[in-house]
Amino acid sequence: MFNIFSNQSSSSQKEFQLGNLSSTERVIYWAIILTPVWWLLGIQPLFYPAVVIVLFIIAFDIDQVIQESFPVCVWAWLAMAIAMLWSSILGLYSLGFPLQQTAAGAVTFLKSYFFIFACLALPFWTQLRVQVITRAVAWMATSYLISTCIQMLLLAVGVHNAIYTPFIARLLPGEKSSFLIILASVQNFFGIPFPRTVLYTPDPPILGICSILCFFICLGETNRRLRNWALAGSLCGLLVSFSRIAWICLPLAIVLIICFRSSLIHQAYLWLVSLTFFICSLFGLTVRDLLNKPLEIFDKARPNSSAERALVVSKTFEAWQEKPWLGWGIVRGSAHLYEDVYVDLASFSTYAAVLYLHGIIGFIFFLLALLSTLFSFYASAIRGDTFSQRAFACLSVLYLQMNATPLSWMAVFLWFFFLWLGAVLQAIDHNHLVLNSWEQLSDMAIRNDS
């Protein structure tokens, strides 16, 4: 199966050797590889934004901003970050800028949409090659396998449902769910107990999407042995996450890449529509019934979780309707689940959260950022660029995953992916410039000959 997704030039491609790393590449490389260390220290949510933003500030050059424009998608994420900042300020102003909430809002701004912008923009200002990020992610994915084995052994000897707060995290004010070390536990899936863990993330769905992104990034690793271990680690992380939506995302991403490779992407929607109506006519179902059946199976895997998520999202939409245009700016409500258990609004679906927090105006900027990023890779993916095909597929399934988990919470743990996206974008932009230069030289030569 892996041959389907291998680089088209893999037969002649030499193994990438680390050498002559730029200072930025060296910092990013070790920051990704040492992910288990940052997890044990409990500093991930603050460490990754600090690394990227410091490198961003060091590399910042106003002349490059003026002379070399970013792709539209990079500016779109900056616009979304500004929209977030604006609505957050309005929300905090209505409360009189309380210190704790203001500090939390500033941290959230720096580790969400502005963080995504910085990750995408950084490769345009300093040397940060796709191969370097890929090699680092391959080692990190391999550590998924090692960490899972250790946690399964601990579970076998009776260490389960263990949650630890690292010493550094104890010193930090505010909510600490992103900083916790959560070991494997046994949970029901379709009524059957299975071992489940979150590894270096705070939530199983985040581990699930991280594993999928690692899988497709590591397909570009040129060291075959390391690639195989990394792919095994990625699949292991996806398995033990027991994330229903992530399990759906992997085959969906594979189908998208196959469509690009087989030139079926142009006719894919026709095949999909034809297949849908064929199944409906065969079993006597309406299109709505056909869509509801998989959702029923999906919800039965973990019915309590599905019901709780649906309730919180429903309450979030209800609260949004009170301030539809500008949103609330900050979370100012919760949904009552049962007894004394409450969950903050905007805790699940990214789309509901953006509407609730930033209103219709913020949601428009958000959609522009999502769509412009996705279609930044479409043209080159159609032309057969392997990295663009993988980037398009990964973004597609990430957008699906965002319906279950807020992107503003996930972004810190997906930082390697956004850096990889930025590096791929920069490579596409560079190749486009080189191609245009060759075309101009060819035109000049033709004119001279004539």
C-alpha cells in the first residue's frame, strides 16, 4: 500500500542526509524530536509557541514583507488572528479587563491563530526545509510506538487512570488540562473494554489526528527503516487513541490521494453522486437515511460521549444567537451535563466555537483562511506534486476533525504539521518562481533567435 503514496522519484531519490542545518532548522529539529521531554516537563502548550514566535521575531524583516509577498492563505490566517484579537478585546472590555481572563486571552491568542500564521510564515523568512521537518517528525512518530509500549506495560501491572500534574505546570496559574500527563486507561468501545491513551496530547481525538498527520508526513522520509518505524508508530498512535472520527479520517485521506494519483479527482463527485443514488435505490433508502445510518453506528461506539458533545454544541449555538455578528469574545457560559458536571461552551466543535466567540464576521475570516489554505495546494496536487497531494488530503481530514475539537486548542499539538505546511508552501512558491524564470529565459532566447 505504501508504494501508492511514495514519492514519484523515489527510485532515483537519494537518502536525505542532515548537514549544514540553519540555526532555525536545528532548533525546530530538536524541539520536535524531544517532544517526550517537553511532555514530561509539562511545558508543551507554552514551549512550542515560544519557540516559533521567537524564531519568527528573529527572522522578521520588513523589507521581505514588502518585496516578497506571502501566499494568500498566510495573510488569511493573520487576518483571522486579528479578528480573534478584536472580538476578544471587546469581550474583555465588557468585563472590565479582569487580570486572569486578560492573561488567559493573551496566551490563547499567541498559541492559536497567530501561532498558525507564524508557523506558515516562518519558512518564507529563514531556511526550513521539508526534509528536516520530515526527519524530525519520523523520530517523534517512532517514539509513539515506544511510549505506547511503556504505557501498556504500566497498565498491565496495575497503573491505570493515572493523571499527573508536572511540577512546572503546578507553578502556572489558570486551567491545567493541557499540561497534564495522562497515562493509559481501559475504556469501553462498542461496549468492549480496550486500552486507550492520549500519549503526548491532552485528548484522544488530538492524538488521533496527530497520528494521521505524522503518517502522511513520514511517507516522505527517505530512510526506509526509519520510515517504516515511523509509520508503525503513527498507526499505533491512531489505534490506541480509539478516536472514531480519526479512524474515519485515515481512509478518507487515502482515497483523496488515490484520486489525485489516478486522475479521478475531476470525476470524483460524479462517481460519488452515482454511488449514493445506486445504494439508496438498492436498499430502498432516502439520502437522509443513508447519512443517518453511519452516524447511528458512530454514536453507538461511545454513546455518552456523543450525547455530551451534541448537548454542548447545541448550547453553544443557542448562546451564539444572542450575539450573532461579533460573538462573545470570551467564554461566558457552560452547559449542564448531569449532577454537578458542567462543560464550558465552545469546548468541542471548532465551527460552533468560532461563531460563538467571534461571530459571523470572525467566521467569514475563518472560512477564508481554511479554504485559501486548502486550495493553495490544489493546483500543484493536480499537476502531480506528491507533497501537495498529501497536504491537501491532510487538511481535508483536519477540517473534518475540527468539527469535534477546537482548533485553537489543538494548534499547539499540531505545530509540526503547520511548519511542514509552510515549508511545502515555500517549496511550491520557489518552484513556481524558478519555472517562471525558465519560461522568461526561453522566451528571450526564442526572440533573439528570430
